[in-house]
Amino acid sequence: MHLVSGNVYAGVAPEGTRAPWIVYHLAGGTYQSSLDGVLCRTGRARVQISVWSRTQAQSTQIMSSVIATLVNPRILAVPLGAPASVHETDTRLFGIRMDFSVVFNLGASDA
């Protein structure tokens, strides 16, 4: 994402990364199956997005841009609740996190 100059990481930002940054985590989800027990080709992933910066205002602004980026006709992410704010006293960083449901393709069948 261009929102934080490319500082988007899976899980944890590398040590020494300058704020702001975005991290994402796979936090569960669901697979769908038909009534006859056949696994469908798509599933829904629950993805948590966290934004970290030096000010709460900046984290909130970046999260607003993340929401606009993910909740659009191309991606169709569904917000799961509202953003939650956090403050990390050791680093003095302000964070905001939010969960989204995202459809994904399971790929080609082996059959």
C-alpha cells in the first residue's frame, strides 16, 4: 500500500522501521461447503489490519484510507466492527486496528 511509503508487513514490522507502518494478521475465517459436503472454491479470511504512527490523529487518518482502499467494488472487504485504538507506552506509538472479512480463492481442484 502506498499509504505508508510501502511500510506494510505481515505480522511484525522489522526492527528499526520508522513510523508510520501497517501490519496485517490472518485472524481466522471460514471455508464454505455445499449441502452435499463438497468444499467450495472460495472462503472468507478474517484479516486484522493494524496501523502504527507517532500520533493518534495520523493513525486514524491512515486507517480511514485503509478502509476506503479495502471496502471498494474491486476488493469487497467487509468491515467486522469498528476500529479500536491502542497506545504502546514503551515505543510511544499510537495504533488503531480493525478486522475485515475478505473473500479468497482456494485455487484449482485436484479432481
